[in-house]
Amino acid sequence: MRKKVISIVVILTLICANSCLSLAAKDSDTYKNKANEAASNSKKAQEELKEVKTELNGALQAVSEVSDQISDVESEINTLSNKIDELKNSISEKEADLKQKESLLDERLAASYMNGGTSPYMDALFSGGVVNLVTNYDMIKQIAEYDNNLINEVKNTKAALEEEKKQSEEAKEEKEKKSEELKSLKSQKQAKVNSLTAEEKEIQSKIDEYDAETKKMKKLESEALAKEKAAEEEARKKAAASSSSSSSASSRSSSSVSKGSGQFMWPVPSSHSISSPYGYRVHPIYGTKKFHSGIDIPAPTGTTIVAADSGTVILASYGYNGGYGNYVIISHGNGYTTRYAHCSSLSVSVGQQVSKGQKIAAVGSTGASTGPHCHFEVRINGETQNPSNYV
Ligand SMILES: [Zn+2]
């Protein structure tokens, strides 16, 4: 029964721990996610914009084509109008001609039926005396026929012109209908252009918003990152201080930190020389007489650095770090800590348990350094010791 209660408590604790962890999600991650989301939305909107632009170009092309068609049809209508006007003129000319010819004929005919008339027919009929009467009659008949033919010819021409005019008017009507259709089509296409233009504008403003959001979130992210880094640094310092102080209180029972033996192994297995010993020396960069807090072990960049003893990593930091460059601090318990500086890369992280001889970093020349080497320190309760006495 008691066991059951304990396991329930354990489970509840675990659940709490998990939910607490998720609640404590870093602000920088939240902003990063938001920045990524906004950037992805912007990208999607840009794709959408591309499609709308393509569609808009198509619609503009259509409007331009329909406009061309309209102007072609309008020009055809114009040509037909001119033609119809010309035909109207020709027809009225023919009408006038006809009228003249008909009235002339009427006059001739009327005169021929009247006594003592002086119509050309009569003149012709009686010219040359009675002997020629028959011949003259034939001639008159021919003149009449000629007149009639002339009239008919004009009539036919006029009829042909009228037919042509009718056809032209029909064609013009058709073209006008076509023009109306095209105009309505053009206004449809223009409406499409207008709506696509509005859509384009809307998407563009969305993209601008997303981009501004991305920028804002990135700024918040880097601000949060800086804060988090400062807080981490603070925590590391506290951890280092408490590890030194807790170890100094030898009566205190051990925590999870491994107990150090004070027996350290050489931290760079492949290189055993010392280019700069512990103690006062002229600093190679600052040129001043300075205290050297550790020993320098020269080795090519990338050479393996191992933990001098088992322990807990209490600091693993990339950066200049006050001249240490990328460096690691391992706490070995009993107040012992070791430092490994100027590394090119770090293989461990804060809180990690390491065993003696385990690879923790690689030799480099980061921080205040003139060439690749491992700066190795041994400290007891935070006070530097001569590492040569321990390795
Ligand atoms: Zn050094």
C-alpha cells in the first residue's frame, strides 16, 4: 500500500516536472517559432502573389486584345458608314438623272400626242415630207426605245446601288452588334483586371505585415537570447561558486557531484610538453609581467583534450570569455575544479557527468592565444594551484 502511494507521488512529480518544463519554454524559442511562422506565411503569400500576377497579366492581355478587336470593328463600321454615304449620294444622283430622263421622255411623249406640238418626235416624224414618214416613224420608235433603255439602265443602276446600300447597312448593323458584344466583353475583362489588382494589393500588404512581424520577432528573439545567455552565465557562476563553497564544507554530505581524488591525469594525452609554466611570467600578448594561472600544453588544433578526473561539467562556454576562449570547467568534488581553455570545440555540456580520461574538448587557439594549445588549470576552492603538482 505504501509502495503504491509512493509510486503515485513519483508519477505526479514526474507529470509536474514535465509540465513545468514545457511551461518554462524559452522566450527565445517562442519568438523564433513566431518569426519562422511569419516568414513561412510571407513565403506562402508570395507564391499566391506570383499566381495573381500571372493571372493579372493574362487579364490585361485579354483587355488589350479585345480593345484591338473593338478598334478594328469600329474602323470597319466607319468604312461602311462612308461607303453608305457615298452610295446615298450616288443613288440621289441616279434619282435626279432618272427624274430628268423621265420628265424628258414624258415631255416628248406628251408632245407627240398633241396637235401642232413641237416635240422632237413630231419634228422627226414630219421632217423630210410624207415620203419619209414610215422611215421617220421607225426612227421615232428607235429614239423612244433608246430613251426607254436609258431610263431602264439608270433604274437598274439605281436598284443595284440600293441593293449595295442595303447590304452595307446590314453589314454595318452586324458590325455594330459585334462592337457592342466586344465592349461588354471588354468591361468584363476590365472588371477582372480591377479585382485582380485589388487582390494583388491586398496580398502585398499581407506580405509587408508578415515581413514586419518576422523582423520584429527576430529582434525579440535576439533580445531574449541575450537575456537567456546572461542568465545562464549567472547560473554557471553560481554553480561554480556553490560547488567550490559546498566542497569546502567537508562535513557536508556529498551531492550528485562526483568526489575528486586530487589525482589527475595529463589532459592532452598526445602532447606532454609545457610551453608556459604556472606562475609569474611576461604575458605573450599583453607584454606585461602577469600571473599565469595554469600551464600551457601546445598541440595541433583538434587534438583531443580529456577530463583530468571524473566529475561534473559546471561550465562549457563558447566565446572570448575574458581571454579563455571556448572553455570547460569540471568540478571534481572536495573543492577541486579543473579548466581547459582556448579550445577549438567542446564535446560536453553543463551538468554532464564525465569520467576520467573522457574526451571533453579539442585543442584550439580561441580567446587570448597566440597559437593552438590547451591552457590547463587546477583550482581548490577557487584558488589556482600549480597543475604540475597534480599531473
Ligand atoms: Zn595559459
